[in-house]
Amino acid sequence: MAWGKVEVVHRLGFGDEVILAELNAPDFFGEMSILDNHPRSASIRALDDCSIDVLLNTDLYHLYQKWPEQYAILVLNMARDLARRLRVINQEFILRKEIMQGHLWSPEAVPPQ
């Protein structure tokens, strides 16, 4: 993303959705579909005016053929960002599990009266 702000949204059905993340330039998104060639797992919704650069699977393959060193750097950076995002999700999962097990107090954990 050259500039702007977006949110990553996963639709649950029946009109429900979960906002997974908020991204700002120079963040990127869609890397999972490029790397594993599966359908996208979430949608993007612009929060501001945005300028989005697009990289297709075929673009990545041509980069690999023509400039393998630059391809390796790009894929390594995508992998690093995926690892960073996974670490954040792991921490959130652990925190939620600890709250549910009663190890930590959270106002969200108190049932309504």
C-alpha cells in the first residue's frame, strides 16, 4: 500500500464480521494468496483514500525468473511479516485463553447482570 489506511475483515455470515487488523502504508496484504495459491481468507475495506500497488502470482514468478536475488528478498520479507503477525495472534490467543480460564481478570470476562 503506497498510502492510506485499510482494515482486514473476515465475514462470519449472517452479516457478522470480525475486524482482524488495521493496516497503514507501507503495510501490505494479500501475501497469503500469493504464497500458497489459495483463495483469500479475509477482505480489505478502505478506511481512507488509498493507493494500492498490485503484485500478481505471475509477477512474482517473472521476478523469480529474471531477478532471483530480489525475489528471495521479497519472499523473505513476506515470510518475516507473516511470522510477526502470527506472533501477535498467538499472544492474543494466549491472553484470551488465560482470561477464559480465570487466570487473568478482564471486564469482558464478567457476565452481564
